[in-house]
Amino acid sequence: MKKMIRTVAAAAAVLMAPPALADDDAEETDGAKPLIALELELGFGTDWTFKADDRTAELADAYPDIALAVTINATDWLAFNLGVAVESVLDPVGDRFFGDIGAYVDTLNAQVFLGGLTVTAGKFAPGFGTAWDVTPGVYGTDFAGDYELSEALGLGLAYEFKAGAAGTITAGANLFYADNTVLSESVFTNRGRNRVGAGGPGNTGKLNNFSVTLDGSDIPAVEGLTWHLGYAHLQRGRGDISDVNAFALGLAYERETGSGWTVGWNGEVVYATGWNGARDKAVYVTQGLSFAKDSWHAELAGTIRQVRYFAGGRDNDLLAQVSAGYEFENGVDVSLGYAFAREAREEAHTLGLS
């Protein structure tokens, strides 16, 4: 179950506004950005793995999924961003009911806007891939989340421009390393501080990891189509034997039919060498399909993940999910999903409510 709440503060006054009106009305008034913009997403979910080859994985887990985003617009060209997440920060070892909950800062940065150029410095999420974000369903993003880049310290650049028949193009470049400051810890339940000594690709304590991306949208000839190209290089961490080099190609399309349905599709392929800091190779193929009409929605999604090991052998993992839900007029969305997962030759069946 999820609900989105947005508020906008202008000058010293805090103005409550519904999601569709908060930001738009503030900017329509005089073209100026609000001084403070707040966005709160409240989510709660339950996962029940009712059948698994690994019997220790058969458990129920209820958890919060809460995100707070705060933006302070100091001027029209300078903003400061804070993001706080609240969730279960440890893996469950048995049935769990809202346990191991921690709160941590996942975003803390400054942004400078210079025409079509945006410069970000601080803690942020470098761009690479999109399936971990846009794939629909209760479990649609689970495997694709393996290659999401997040909680990094560094510098990001994004330049957006109009390209005629090609629509709007956004070019991005990011230089970073995994956060190893006190912000990598969490309060309430402490997930532990990240240290360079822990190793892992990108966990170098130096600005020697980077990603470059190219995104397209607003294509006049194909309304509703977006595309993504990405490359990421993660330097080997302590104890690793190889750097990671990964490539991403993604497409997404959404359209409304004459009968009132909104249909969406997304697909993405990611190929990586040096996977997990070893000399392994990984391929991810993700697809998602969504249908929505009025307050009802349904989703199909799946990911094939193949890892070829340098020492020999391979894993052919699979995630397939189906889900459906209803969004109430007050913004609360309730969804029910089923997922089948095969990882390292072990299968699991999970039901989820979110």
C-alpha cells in the first residue's frame, strides 16, 4: 500500500497541496520555484515466500517503504536536496513484522542549473540503466536492481537539449565512489558503515568510477517512446580481481487506446564484464507490460539473468511476476503480486501485498 503526499513551502508559509497541483500551481503563479518543496511517499508491504527449495527462505516479512525528499531552492539556479529513506535495513532470518527498521540519508547534494546544464555535487544516484526504476509490478524491478547505482559521492552533469525530429536528448556524465562516510550508516537499526576495506566494485574512496548516459524522449513521430543508452565503469575494490564494465540499452513506450486503456511496455538489456569484481560476465534481459484503466491496473514483468563464471559454469536465473491493483481517489494504491524466482538453481514462490 502506497500513498504520495507533496507539500510546497513558499517564503515562510507552508502550503499544503494535492500531488497534481503542488508544484504546477506554484510555478504557474509567477514562474518562480517554491522556496521549499517536500515530497513524502508512504509505503507498506508484505512478502510471503510460501514455497522454496531453500526451506529457510520460507518466511513472511512485513515492512515499511518510506521516502522523504526535500528541495530548497535558494535561487532560480541553485538548489539543495535531501533524501531520507525508512525501511528494513537488514535481511530477514525468519518471519518478521516491521523489524530491523532503519532510517538513512540516501541523497544530500547541491545542484546548479545553467540553462540546459545541471551540475550535481554531493551524495546522489549516478545514472545507469532504467529497468530498475520503470519496470512495473510488485516485483518487477527485483533483479534489475542489481545494477542500480545509488548512494554515491561525487559529481554529476546532465545536459538537456532539443534535437528536432529526434525529440529531447539528455546527455549525462558522473564521477563517483560508494559513500563511506557516516551517512552510509542508519539510525534506529544500524546497517553498519561502509568502509573501503570491505571491497566491492566502486567502493574505492576515490573519484575513479564513472558512468555516461544518453536518454531520448518527446519524439514527435513516436509519441510516448523513450530510450536509454548507458555505460558504467566501476574500479575494482579491495580484494577484487577485476573492474566492472557495463553497457545498457533500454526502451519504454506508453500510449492510450481509444477504449480508455493506458498500455505501457519497457525492455532493457545490460551486459557486464568483471561482474562482482571477478572475471565473470553477466547479462540481464528485462521486460515489463502494464495495463491501466480508471483506477485499476495490472502488470506482467520478467527478467532473465545469466552469469558466466570465469572458473567455469554458469547460472541461468529467472524472475517472473504478475500483479494487479487499485488506486483510490485519495492516492492510496493497493496491489497484490505473485513472483516466481530461480536463483543459483533454487526456486521460490512469493505472494506480496503493497
